[in-house]
Amino acid sequence: MTKHRLYGTSFASVYPLYVAKAERKGRTRAEVDEIILWLTGFSPEAFEAELANKTDFETFFATAPALNPARANIKGLVCGVRVEEVADPLMREIRYLDKLIDELAKGKAMDKILRR
């Protein structure tokens, strides 16, 4: 089975796109970071190190200290695909992040985004 090319893509190369999407809608980089830290369990320092190391998506999620158990409550469509129905575990994690960034860009409150 061939791996999706996104798995080998540097998270640091996609991160500015997440930030730009949020900022275009009046949200902040700090909010994007809060979402990523909530989802992965990285500390701010460890997250910055991952960006500096240009860690790929596969390694980024594999080394995440504590994937948030509440991420299973993330439901909905991303690019026409239901995130809860994505079979590949790594792709599901990536889609969870995409969905959270989409919710941020759509103006949803952080408490709702982070399933508090």
C-alpha cells in the first residue's frame, strides 16, 4: 500500500497556510497554536522544535505526546469527506486538524472548537 504524499510533507510547510486561513478571517496565530497544542499535547516549546526540525506529518502525529481523547467528538465534512469515517488513522488525525482550523476560520468560539 502506498503512503499518501501528504504524510511525508513537512508540517512546517503547511502550518503557515493554517495561520493564513485563520488570519484572513480575523483570527490569530495564537488561536491556531492553541488548537494544535490541544489536539496533539505538544508544549509550546516542543511544537516550535517540531516546526524548526521540519518534521513530516507522519512523524509529527506519531510523536505527539498526548493526542486529545476529545478529538473523537470532531464530526463533519472536510473537502467533502466525513472526518469520522476516514479509515486511515493518520489521515483521520490530519482531517481532525483541518476541521478544527475550518471551524476557527468560520468564527466558531474556541470553547466550542476545543469541545469544552
